[in-house]
Amino acid sequence: MLKLSSNSFGIFYMLIATLTFTLMQVCVRLVSENIHPIEIAFFRNFFGLLVVTPLFFRYSFSILKTNKLSWHFYRSILQTCGMLFFFTALTLSPLAQNVALSFTAPLFTVFLAIFLLGEKSDLKRWIALIIGFFGAWIVIRPGFNEVNLGSIFVICSSIVWAGSMTIIKFLSKTESSITLTVYMGLFMAPLSLVPAIFFWTWPGLEDLFYLFLVGFFGAAGHLALAGAFKSGDTGAVLPLDFLRLIWASILGYIIFSELPDNWTWVGGAIIFASATYIAIRELKNKN
């Protein structure tokens, strides 16, 4: 009987994660024809909260024990803002272009960690950062193309998400991943409801179906991503995150008749390669 390695399971989970995250973005685009993206973000977080609710039955309220409640709240604010930016961007610019630019989030995380957490950085790390941001310039091409508002929103979401990841680095020293997940769900649903009220439209049955899929695919993606990094080595599974750009290109073409240009592929590959190089190199240094 064929026995699969842990990396094989990690790769399988990563394939599922990249596909489900892309399907979530497709559903956001589809339902945005009738529902404002800010309201969509609320339903994404609402269904996400339903997903984490069973954790209370398994771990009781002990998972809420923390001495850093305010930091969980700050992180949730940033995460919510990042989601609002990104969901809005999905309605304004091509799917593949949004995904390509979203690869900048790890680069901004490294940048913030250097200046806010005082992490040391050598020349190779700085060169990788510069190359990665050059890749973003290639995708947007300011001065050669009219800068799309959606591209600006994706960059804004990456910066805000980088701030959230920086706080996670700080919290993960004392908090479990379960505590981080539960507080994210508890805070983000009400936080996203506040702006959603101003754009509220009661969804029809078809809209509710797509909104459910947004929440389902989003939750499934996070679970699969966690399984990927738990089962396989980071160096084996992380490079497969580039599949998000491939899925986005395929689904964007089939569903929305969007065909990404060569610059999106080149820039996206440069951004992703730089971010992956930094992540794997940092992991090797820690080990």
C-alpha cells in the first residue's frame, strides 16, 4: 500500500487552500453585482464566527484567557480594514492582478518588523525586498498605464494586513493559535457590521447562497492552509501559494473573460519569488 509522506499531505492541503481562496474571491465578485463589498465582508466574518463557535464547546472559555485583549482588538481592526480594502478591489480590477499584488503583504510585514519590532536585517534581505517591490511596480506600471483604483486598494490591504501580521508575531509569543483565531472571529464580525449598516441591502436567496460560499470557502481556505503548514515543511508548501495566481487567471478568464497581460505574470512572479526567498531564508536561520 502506498504511504504518503507528510509533505505530500502538506502539498495536497496547499492545493485546496489556494483553490478555495480563489473561489471565495470569485464569489465576492459575483455577489458584488447586488451587494456592496463592505456588506460582503460582514457576511464573510459572520460565517467565520459561526465556524469558530464549536471551539467553545471543545475548549470551553479557557481559550479566551489573555493578558493582551487590546492587542487582539487592534489586530482585528487592521484585519477588518484589510478585508474591506481587498474586497472592494475585487470589484474594481482584474482578479489575477489583485492576486499578484496581494503577494506584497509578506514584504510589507518584513518591512514593518524591521522598523517596529527591531528585527535585524542583512543586505540579502534588503535586496529581496527591493526586488519584490520592483515586481509590484511592474504590475502597476505607473507612468505607462493609468493606475487602477483597485490596485491602490490592494496595496493598501497588503500594508494593513502586514500590520496585522506584525501584531500576530508579537501575540504568538504568548497566545495559542486557537486563541488568536477565536478573538479574530469575535471582534471582526461586529467591527465589519458597523460600516456595513451604511451600505446595507437585504440579500435575495441567490445572493445569500453566494454570501454563504464566501464564508465557506474563506473558512475552508484557512483550515486547509493551517493543515498545509502543520503537515508539510514550509519550504515544500510555501512555493505552491503561487497557484493562487494561476487559479485566478483560469477562473478570471472562464467566468469574467479576463486575460492577464504578461506584465502581471512577470511582476507577480518577482513579488512571489522575493517573498518566498525571504520566508524560507528566515526559517533556515531560525533552525
